[in-house]
Amino acid sequence: MAKKATTIAIVNQKGGTAKTTTCENLGIGLAMEGKKVLLVDVDPQGSLTISMGLQDPDQLPTTLSTLMQKAMHDQPVQPGEGVLHHAEGVDLIPANIELAGMEVALVNSMNREKMLKQVLDSAKREYDYILLDCTPSLGMLTVNALAAADTTLIPMQAQFLSAKGLEQLLQTIGKVRRQINPKLKIEGILLTMTDSRTNYGKQIDDLIRQSYGKRLKVFEQTIPRSVRAAEISAVGKSIFAHDPKGKVAEAYHSIAKEVVADAEKQLKRNAERTR
Ligand code: ADP
Ligand code: MG
């Protein structure tokens, strides 16, 4: 039977909240659960591409920018085109700096918010999950990711609150939902780089849950700070390969299971509704 991927945008316009780390490790965690997973680098900095072990993204012949360009010129994107296979069992559409030029070109194109969705249309049937690693801005590339997504996951660094930043992000998600993608959901906030051993760390955790817990799901499971996790982008492996017994591997594994459980609940709900 043809699959129908759940597309998750990993989004936060603030840099350094562990979007890329979450995209890679949640993706590989999902693959370890037996799911077929495509990761898409939607950041011109190519951080996901680099942390998947491709040291020099600018040398890649085909990237997301190539595919979006095709979509823009109304040319078909073939299934599997530009897709790379990673040793840890996930696929990747890489990106490099050309994507920045693409974002500028989008502004004047017809259907500009839906180019990424168009690129991913055929992949939807090939995968269980498609994860989009978003760039730290609320520009056209992030709007494209939100337009292509079924749900969003918001990694948030457990530090002093950037309440305004989250408000802006929620506004953008709301606007995309109203104008382009009515089914867009919010999976939840994932607290990253937490430090539950200190009182300060615990306080921050509580504060975030109190402030947002009523409106949004805040994953019970958090991602602890660890030196081993900070090393992985340089070694080009996931946390499961680099530090399989560590607490960060355990945390991402648990988040992957929760995401699968949520997606299956959602599918069941949809099936009941259409019966
Ligand atoms: P973003 O994509 O949101 O900019 P990254 O995933 O690149 O964030 O992470 C930002 C920085 O934090 C990187 O240097 C990364 O190695 C580090 N980092 C991410 N997760 C952890 C963690 N659990 N513990 C320690 N460092 C982390
Ligand atoms: Mg990133």
C-alpha cells in the first residue's frame, strides 16, 4: 500500500535551539522504530547536511534549491531525485547556500508559498515521516515549510524565556493555518539542553510548563545538555551511533516513540471521521 507521510516542520526562528540536532536524531530515532524517514534541509546554512557527514555542501550537484527551482519552472520532480541515503537508515535532501538565492527568487514566483510542498508531493507516498529542518527566521523558506507540514515541533532551549519570540512563531503558524494550510497542527514544545540537576534548571522547566502548558503540549520528556551531543555534528553521526548508551540517545528515542504514538492516534481519528 502507498504510504502517506506525516510531515513535521522542526521550527523556531531563534538560532541555536537544537532544531538541527532534533531533526537528525528524531529522524534516526524514527528509523530505529522501523519507519521510513526523509530529512529535508530547509536551511541555506546546510547545517543538517553537514551534520549528516557531508562536509562540503557547496559541492553537491543536486540540492533542495535545484528541486525547488524545477518546481518553480513547472518541471516535474522525479521520485527520489536529489535524495541521498545515510548509513543510519534515513534519506536526506541536502541544502547549501544556493537555497538563499532561491528564497529571494521565490518572492516573485506564482504560488510562492507552496514550492516546497510541490517538491515533496511525490515523496509523501514513499515515506512514513518527512522532517523539515527549518532556518532560524520566519521568512519565505519557513512559510514554505509550514505550508508543506502536517504538524510542527518547536525545540526550545530551556533558558530565560523568549516569550515574544514564541508569540511571533505562534502568530506565523496561525496565519499559515488560516491562509494556506488549514490542517497544520502543533505537535508541541520540546525543551532542549536542559539541566535538571540544578535548581535553576528545574525552575526554568517549571516556568515554561506553567506559561505554555495550557495552550500547547510541552513534551514531558526533555533533551538534557551533554557534551557528547555537542560533538555529533562534527563527527557526522547521530547520537545513537556516537553515544548509544547516553541520556541524550535515550531521550531522543523516547521522543521518537511518542511522535509515532501521536501520529497513529491522529491517523485513527482521521479514519473514524471519514468512515
Ligand atoms: P539550531 O539548528 O536550532 O540552530 P543546533 O541543533 O545546531 O540548533 O544546536 C545548536 C548548538 O547546540 C550546536 O552547537 C549543537 O551541537 C548544540 N547542542 C544541541 N543539542 C545539544 C545537547 N543536547 N547538549 C549539548 N549541546 C547541544
Ligand atoms: Mg539549524
